[in-house]
Amino acid sequence: MKTTTTLAHMAFAAVTAAILFAPGAHADVDTDFANQLHTYGIYGQRDYNAWIGKITCERLATHLDATAFESATFLKGNLARTTSTEQVWQFLAAAVQTYCPEQTPALRAAADHSRQTTKEQT
């Protein structure tokens, strides 16, 4: 139960953060993405993080990952082992906002699903 509630809060927070902290127009999108990740305490090589973010978008666009939950699982396996679940969702939200905003509905669907699951458990 606690895990589902935690995931619900993280998914909701990720969607909210993506909307609120959307990067503005800038000449170097990858640098803006890295700077946004730094606000979440996510570091690493800028090019690697940008590459993983773009792959995540491609996986959502081609339906290799059918949901944001599957994308989060992909990211968990490809980010540093010390990356928390919350940071995975923050990374996912930042990647979607930066590289594929058309995939925002996948994040909203995850947040809605998590919220509904939480309501059913209470």
C-alpha cells in the first residue's frame, strides 16, 4: 500500500514539476535539461543524461514503453544506482517536458492512475 501511495505522489509531483519548471527557449536544450536535473540532485554526464532522456521519449513515441511506469522502469535501470524513485520520476518529467512535450499525457495518465489507486486503498 505504502509503495503505491508513494508512487502516486511521485507521479503527481513529476507532472506538476514538469509543468511548473518548464525550461524556456534557449540555444542549448541539453544544457537546460542538465541544469533542470541538477535542481533535483541528479548529476552525471550531460550528454549521457540527454541521450537517455531522448531515448525515453523515443520509447514512449514508438510504444516500446506503453506507459510512464514502464519508462520509469527503463530509467531506473539506466541511471546511477543511487538515483531514488522520486528522482527517476523527476528525470522522466524533465525529459518529457524538454524533448517530447507531446508525451505529457503519458505522465498525466500515470498520475491519474496512481491517484485513483490511492483513493481505492483508503
